[in-house]
Amino acid sequence: MLRAILAVIAGYAAMFIVVALGLTLAYLALGPDWAYQAGTYDITPRWGILMLAAGLLAAILGGVACALIAKRSRNPVFALIAAIVVLSALSAAYQLSQPAPEDTTRAENDSVTDAANKARQPLWTLIANPIIGAVGVFLGAALVGTPLRSADTDQ
């Protein structure tokens, strides 16, 4: 049971690190004008695609990490997928419930963190995130040979 819990935590932590590091480096390399619509905190379609690509890579690596720690058990992989779907849905609901900010003008000197906190994602990215995360974890676990279709015993 402890191995299963550690597998889910490690998988999620790996995903978080890859997304946070990858998007921070991309933002620093490409700049705010590449990530946001002119003068606003609305992300550009190309940044949305980059976010989803980073999310897919992170999910695959998270699935690999989870499956390697879980050994032959599929349950932690499915628990990680469920966590991603639930947390993504909660995040999307939170973002959609927020009132539109009064001042949407992007400041030129915002830090990466400030800009990310003020970012407004379009609905398509909010819908695609949990799907891509679930598929990525599934693919990552399959890469290391975790039996995802047959019954197995949890250790």
C-alpha cells in the first residue's frame, strides 16, 4: 500500500517539476509577447499548444515514474490518472468561476510567477489538459510494461 501511495506522489511530483521548469524556461526564452495576447494576460494559441505539449511530456514521464515505483500494479497508475482528472477539473472550475479582472493590461515588468498567476486560459486548454494528462500517464505506464488491461494483484 505504501508503495502505491509513493508511486502516485512521485508520478505527480515528476509531472509538476517538468511542467513548472519547462514552461518557466520557455517563458524566459520566448518572452511574454509570445505567451500572451498583446497587452493582456490572455494566452496565445501557440502558448496553449506549448502548454499542452509540456503537459503531455510531463504526463508520460509521470506515468513512467509511477509505473516503475508501483512495479507490476496498475492501481497506482489509475489513481494518478484519477488525481489528474479531478485536480484539472477543480482548477478549470476555479478559473471559470473567477470574475473577469477589472484591469487586464499586462505590465511590462511582471515576473514569471506574477504573469502566470494572472494568465487567462481559453476553454479549449482547460478541457484538453485532463485528457492529455490521462493519456500521457497511460502511455508512460505502458512504456515500462505495466499491465493496464489485465487483472493483477496490488502489493
